[in-house]
Amino acid sequence: MNRLGAAHRGIIFILSAPSGAGKTTISRAALKVIDGLEASISLTTRPPRNGEVGGTDYHFVSEEEFRQRREAGDLAEWARVFDACYGTPRAPLERAVAAGRDMLLDIDVQGARQIKEKYRRDSVAIFVMPPTFAELEQRLRRRGTETEAAIAHRLRRAGEEARAYSEYDYLIVNADVEDSLAKLRAVMEAEWLKVGRLREEFAPWKC
């Protein structure tokens, strides 16, 4: 890892994409191979899907608990997506940034806007797009988990979200996961080396 240790604050890397573009696959791969990168575990009010583990994939909570935590200011961002709410716990995110640790957030466009607004200095936003929307539709159908109406809804939402790509700092077209992972790593390495991210008190080479 091309980091300067405690020389700078941690970075919040935001990864967003239309449903089916592959951001979750890229996120999971990045967490396995990029040393020191930590996952931000979101809260959600939706039920677990097959194979999902509470506390690892998401913190699964009730609508009431989500509302209470939101109103208490415990969430760095939140959004309602389809029929469920999602949110990022604020405390672990801010502890990591202050300690110089990097966090990866797999969140939607609404959440990304909130994080960018609140953490302008410490966040980097990356948008993932499919090669084509025909490919996106095929990926959604290959899942075999949703009705035609649900797929149509996701495709409409994907078109809306895709228009937000210009709000992001970087764009990755995900035709191949390994290639996309390499591009994500390149983005991270470039951000680690930015002089503007150094802590003001860090200057060991000063005379």
C-alpha cells in the first residue's frame, strides 16, 4: 500500500452504480485484496437475502429502530430505496477517518450526495457503469430473483441514476471485474499520494 501511515486522515471511498452494474462484486473483491481497506456496514430495514449475514453484509433493523437512529443523528447518510431504508452509521466512519484508516461505502446516489456534502475534504466518489444498458438488463434477468415488474422498475431507476455520473470524481465502466478492480486500486493509490491530503503537522523533511 502506498500510504504515508498516519500522515493523513483516512479517506471515504464511495462506490455507486445502477442496480446490476457490479459494484457489490467489485467492493467485495477490493476488500479482500487491498490492504487496510475497511467496509462500512450499512443499516437496512429490508429482510436478509439468501446467504446474507447480519453484522457482516448489513445491520438488519426494524423501521422503528432505523427512524430512532436517524432522528438521533447516528447516520452519516440515509435513503429509501424501493421499499426499504438504508443508512451509514456515522460514528465508525468518523473514527476511521480521524485515525487515518480508509473506508469503502457501497451506497446509492442519494447517499453519495449526502456523504460528499458532509465530508467534502475526506471523500472520493466513484461511479460504476455497465458497458451498455442491454448488458445491465441481461445481468438483472440472470439473477432470476425478481419479477418482470421489478426488473422494469430497476431499469427505470438505473437510467435515472446513470445521469448522476457527472457528479462523481471517477467513472469505471465495468466490463470485466478484474479490470475494474485494477482501476479502483489505481484511483485509491492516486488519492493516497495527494499532497492536499497530508495533515498540516506532517512535514518530516522540513529543516
